[in-house]
Amino acid sequence: MSRSLPPAPRRRGALWGLALLCAGAGCAVGPNYSRPDAPAAPKWELSQPWREAAPKDAVPKTAWWTLFHDEDLQALETRLLSANQTLKVAVAHLDQARASAAVQNAQLFPTLAVAPAVGGEHYSGNRPTGSNALFPPVTQSNYLLPFTLSYEVDLFGAVRRGVEAAQASYQASAADLEGVRLVLTAELAADYFTLRQLDTEIAILNRNVANLQRGLDLMVARHQGGIASSLDVAQEETLLQSTRTQATLLLLQRKQFEDAIAVLVGQAAPDFHLEPRELVAEPPRIDAGLPSDVLERRPDIGEAERQMAAANAQIGVAVAAYYPSLALSTQGGWNAMNLSQLFNAASSFWSVALTLAETIFSGGARTAQVSFAKAGYEASVASYRATVLNAFREVQDSLTGLAVLDSARQSQTEAVTSARRQLELANSRYVGGVVSYLDVVIAQQTLLTNEEEAAVIQGQRLVTSVLLVKALGGGWDAASLAAVKVEPRFTDVVAP
């Protein structure tokens, strides 16, 4: 129900006093926001020798990939940041969120509108007048220049809660942008190290192909000299061709990762190529800090926390609907029949209205809106806690994975050494006539398998290190969100 108050000075003064009191006191209904607790372990579960490994590097605030000291990777990451289309989408979404926050801020200020009009009318000389008197035909012009000023006093904080929600949503979008950037750069690094792992495997296979070809040539010569049997030749040739097949098949996997990297850096796959290079990088020892640190490091946790704040503010917006609203509207301008008289004092007009509106019955709509907002907040709290738990899982999995892979690397290095010694012994024993050539073939296969496994483990160590950096937030800090805001300014009053 809405009613206009009479222009009695006493009532108008009382109403303005109430408005000023509520506005000055910062009245804003609804719950004030505080971040809910989230489950956090006191420390990570680490096993030897990872716990005592040194040195431990802190993740840089920017360009975390520099930890790996790989110039090719750094160049690719730079290209990604400037050309990746998914990242450009996230940037555009952030710009939209900023504009939405600015729109919400605009509700704190009055609105001024103007609607000039020019018209003309001609009245018939035979028009009915309600009497026997005759009136001549009349033609007249109408020049109107009205201004309308409207402003809703934010008595109970509905607008301010809306601004609070918009600012939190804007900050959530900023955290989302950082999350997208982290995911994309981590995906690029993981694909890059996997590609280099494949380069290493292909190089190992090609070296073995060359060695096996020389061995086959020697075996054919020995067979022609009556020293080696045809079975020895067939065994060596079989191993040669199967090794060559493995190297060929790995080229397909390499091309797939190369094409994936092309998309990430914003280039068409047919035009993008990376020269083969074996894997030489070592994963850095990264300081994981405490589990509680992750709450301030992860962009996705920062986004979920800001979404909670926005949902909490929406409760205040819904609760404010229970309270009355106070609106001020004024209209003034000039109206005249002749353009030359438009700006005369006699042509001016004005009106002022102060309206207090309160909904008495809404069919339960307001109650439902409050329930909806509260449920939305509870959902955001659960989502936040789930995000925190998932973050802890990712960090712990990466730490465990690095510890396991570090141990596997040591044992696999010993396995490669043993396989090489086995091949040397098998060759010596075969030349001495102690064993058949089958023992040499088996030793060759064993060495090849172990060398490939060592390359896979090295690649997995680097990829897992990338995943750990990603799980730790890539050097991001939630404190940076404090600077992401659109402050209402006095100059916005006259902004178009």
C-alpha cells in the first residue's frame, strides 16, 4: 500500500529526521557477514625423505613456472597469458562483474531525467462548448522542458546490502579469473613436461633401434659365417622391429600433446611445432606450508568465500522487504505556448512529493524470498567447505605422490644400472658360448623397459610438482581481493 504524506511541516520534518537517523546510523537489516569455519588438519602427512628434503622454494607471487628453470616453458606460458581464449573469456566476465557492481552503486544516488517536448494543437471553431456561445478556431503551441529528480532513501540498508553483494560477487569473479589463469598455466606446464617425457622415451627407443640395427647387421654377418644361427637372427630382428613400432606409436601421443599446447597458447595446431628435446629438468622442492595457509592461497577457495559473502548480503536484501521504503520525487521545469516565453519566471513549474510505502500483505512472497536467500547462503557454506576439503586432498595427494615418485626414481635408477650390467654379462657369456642369444635379447628388452620406466617416472615427478604448485594456489594471495572493489564516488552523482 502506498500513500502520499500531506505537506505538513511537522510530519515532513519527523519523516526526514527518521530517514537521516537511519541513514546516519548505517541501519542495515540482515546478518553481518563472518567467514564460517572450515575443517583443517594441523599439518600435512609427509614421509621420509621428503620431510627433510632441501632446499625448499617458496612459490613466486607471479610466474610460478620459473621455479622449473625451463626457457621453453617460460616462453609458452607468456604466450598463453596473452593469447589464450579461455582466459580472455574470464577477463570479460570480470569486466561484467565490475560493471554490475557499478550499476548497484548507482542506486545510492538520485536519478535526474529530462524529457523536453514540443507540440501544437488546433481547436475547431465548431467545437461543443456546453453553451450557446461561439468560439473561434484556435491554434496554439506547447513547449515543455521538464526535469524529474527521484531518490529512494536507503532507510534499512536494502541498497547497501545489494552493494555489498555486488562487491563480493565482483571479488569472486576476480578470484575466478586467477583460478582460470592458474588452471590453464598448470595444464600447459603438465602437457609440456609430458611431451618432453615422450621426447625422452622416443629418444631412448631410437637409440635402441640404432643399437639393435647394428646388432642385427653383426648377427647376419655371423650367420653368413656359420657362427650364429638363423634363430639368433630372427630374435634380434623381432626385437628391432617391435622397438621401432613403439617409437612410431609414441609419435602420435606426442603430436596430441603438441596440439593441446597449441590450443592453450592460442595458435592453430597445424602451424605449431616444438622441436624434440629430452627431459633434463628436476622438480623443485616446494614449501607446502601449513594446511591453514591453503585457505588464503587458493583462488577457488577465495572465490567460494566471496560467494558466501554475497549470499549472506542477499539475506539482508530479502529481509529489508519487510520494512517501509521512503522515496523523494521532485519535478520542475518550464512550460509555455511561445518559445520566446519558455524561460520566463511565469513559465516555471515545480512539485515535490515524499512517499512512504509499506507492503502489508504479500501472500507469503517476502517470507519465501528470505527462506530462499538463507538456503542459498547455506548452500554456499557447504560449497565453500567442500572446496576447502578438496584443496587439502589435492595438496596431500601431490605431496604423497612426490614422496613415492622420489623413492621410485632412486630404485629405478639402480634398476637401470643393473639392467646395463646384465646386458654386458649376457653379451660376454654369449660370446664365450656359455648361453644362447636369447639371454642377450632378454637383457636388451629388460634394459629398454627400465630406461623407459625411468623416463616415465621423471616426467611424472615434474607433472606432480606442477600439480602441487597448482594445489597450493600458484603463489596467489587472497589479500589481493581487498583492492578489487568499485567505490561509490561523489562524482558519480553527475555521471551519465
